[in-house]
Amino acid sequence: MGSFLLISPPKAAKVREDFKFEVRPEAGWISSIRLEALPHAKHGGSIVRGNGQSAMVQLSAALRGDKKKETPLAIAEGRSRPEG
């Protein structure tokens, strides 16, 4: 669908940052949502902005119908694969 690059400096340590992305897929079924953290040159080849050593990511998803009401989606499986 697309990609997003966060280039703003991170907030202070231990400060939660929320990012909301909206997509409008074509009609039909969505069988999966894939989130990948990829290294980028703007971050010194890291996936973490600034001088951070790690980051926590919590994914949530919802559907919004014609009445603009959001229906949260359950995340059935989440996996993290270490590099290497």
C-alpha cells in the first residue's frame, strides 16, 4: 500500500508518541496487515530515530464504516523476527 518514514526527532525518553495512518483500500477482503521497521540512511542505517537503542511498537487497527464509527479489529497473531 505504501510506506512512511518518520524524520522528526524523537520525543524525550519514556514519552509515548502516537502515529495514526489511514488507508482506503479497495472493496473486498483484507487478509493481513504487515508492519515492517526498516533501517534508513536518515537514521544512520538504524530503524530507531535519534540516539535510541530500541523502540516499542504497538499496532492497533480499526474499520470505519459509512457512519464514521470505528470498530476495533482483533490482532490474532503478532511475531517479531530477530535479525540474522
